[in-house]
Amino acid sequence: MTEEGSALRTVFGSRSLVIGLALTFIAVAAALLSFVWTPYDHTLANNIANKLQTPSAQHWFGTDQLGRDILSMIMVGARTSIAVAFVAVGIGMGLGVPLGLAAAARRGGWLDEVIMRTNDLIFAFPSLLIAIMITAIFGPSAVNAIIAIGIFNIPVFARLTRAGALSLWTKDYILSARVAGKGPARISFEHILPNITNLLIVQGTIQFSLGILAESALSFVGLGAQPPTPSWGRMLTDSQTLIYIAPHTALFPGFAILLTVLGLNLAGDGLRDIFDPRIRRTGR
């Protein structure tokens, strides 16, 4: 069997990964499709004649209190949630990984202490509380939500990178690289980083799902993306008073959040099983 065939067999042999990727693909595909097509115009407002319609062939997910098509709103809301989470994770990884590598390279030194104590300070506060504080100070918007979520992601990746790097700095090939005259920075990026990429990918997937939850929570309390931009969290807020007379207005946005986060978590779990040889040997 070729190397490519063996890789495909490993991927498709993980049910968690297959299901997770399928659910994630649906969410991403809906977000991308919304740029060029939605069943109805999501900016349509005050179409009172069509308000609170139940799911039907005309409106698959029904309509909300303003007569807007819920499926169209969910499709556009998907790109808001995914974009905010993706950029926030990118900020966390882009800043956290170099900090973690620097802390590991200078382990026990003042730089290591400063980085890790700053991480501890950020972790002392709940992530959602930090996000609410930042967006409350600078104003509610998708950009501020990205900054708030991204700030909390920085220490997550910094700690993970440092832990993974410290376990490698004692390896023989690292000692050989040091004997060859390579400095800490070059060793970190040429030898350490490639060997902890699997850890970062798995954690990135998990943080992506948490980012979607955080964005939905911020929008739910009015501190995320602002009208007229649709958001899953704000759709849940708008449906609170309608839950008994029009439950579909809350069920479909809620299921969108649930299935997307579930898909990302299953994908992360499947990737962990593939990357960790100890788990593969147990036959999981």
C-alpha cells in the first residue's frame, strides 16, 4: 500500500474525524455560499406579513419576528462566527507560539518567568469575563470580539508550546544542533516547532470551537457583531421572548452552534488519535 493510501486509510478509519470534518464542512460551505447566494435577502426587514412562519417548503427553517428567512440568517451568521473565531485563533497562535518557544529556550530565566507569570495573570480571569470587559470598554463590534477572544488564546498556545518544547530540548538531536553552533532561536524554529506542530493543530481545532462559542456568547449579550450583520448569538437573544409561540426561531440557531462546535471537537479528537501513536496502538 502506498504512503498516500495508508494516510487516507488512517484518516477515514477515525469515525470522530470523519464525522467532525463533515459537520465542519457543512458550516464552512454554508458560510462561503452565503457570499454569493442565500434563499432570501438577509437584510430584508419589517416584512411583517411573513413573520413567525413555521418551517415549510418556502422557508425551510421558518421566519423570525421581522419576517426574515431564518436559513438565510444562519448562513450569513455562519461566516460571522467562523471569521471571528478563525482570526482570533490566528492571533493566539501567531503570538502565543513564539512566546512559548522563547520561554522554553530561556527556561528558568527572567524571560521565561515574565511570559509565564503574565499567562497566569490572564488565566486568573474567566475567558468570557475578559472578553466582556474588553468589548464593554472599547465598544461592541466584531473586531473587538476578535481582539478579546484572541488575547485569551495567546496564553493557551504559549503554555502548550512551552510544555511541548521543554520535552524536546533534552533530546540528542537538539544537543547535536547546539554542538553544531545553532542558536536557541534557530533550533526553536528548525527543530522544535516542526515536532510540536501536531499539538498545535489539535489545540487550534479545539480553540476554534471555543472561539465560536465565545463569539456567540458575546453576541448574545449584545457585545459581538452589531446589526444589521446576522449573528447566531443575537438570533438566540431575539428569540427569547418567542420560545413558546415560535420555538423554531431559537432551535435552528442553537442547532447551528451545537453542530458546528461538536464537529470541531470531534475533528480535534480524531486528529489527536491520529497524531498520538500511543492512542493508535491501543486501537482507538
